[in-house]
Amino acid sequence: MSKRKQHSPEFKAKVALEALKGEHTVSELASRFGIHPTMIHTWKRALLEGASGVFERGGKKAPEIDEEQVKELHAKIGALAVANDFLSRKLKPWTGK
């Protein structure tokens, strides 16, 4: 059974840029880099779709925090802490600790 090759993002970008240049056919690039032509098309499409993100202002956006969900999670943590404390006290006679 063969294992799939893991290519670095730098390698993928290099191949996709070569494909965008159009100086060589996809088949030539596939034989030169030792990958399947379908992968070149996929990486090229991903590069074109994600290229607009390079020019966005502010870089990566911080994830928005949903305050309601945070409150619900804190309540859940509190309830689990109470249940855990209750169970640990009730199990002391059986564990001997």
C-alpha cells in the first residue's frame, strides 16, 4: 500500500504559479514536478480563489466572540464542576481516599 505524498505550501504555490505563467503545458509541469495534472489544476484554482485575501487590509481578522455562547459555556462548566464535586464526595467511602 502506498502512502500519499505530503507537499509543502511553498511547493504548491511554486507549481501553481508555474501553471499560471502558461509557459509550459500542465502535462509538462506534471512530469517535471512528479505530480498528477489534476493536482496542478486544483492548486492553480486554489491560488486564484485565495489571491484576493493577500490584498485585504488589516491582515487576518480576529474571530468574533459570541458573548451568549460564552455565558452558556461558563454555566455548563459550573454545572459540571458541581456534579464532579458531588460525585467525588459520594465516592469517598468506596475509594478510601
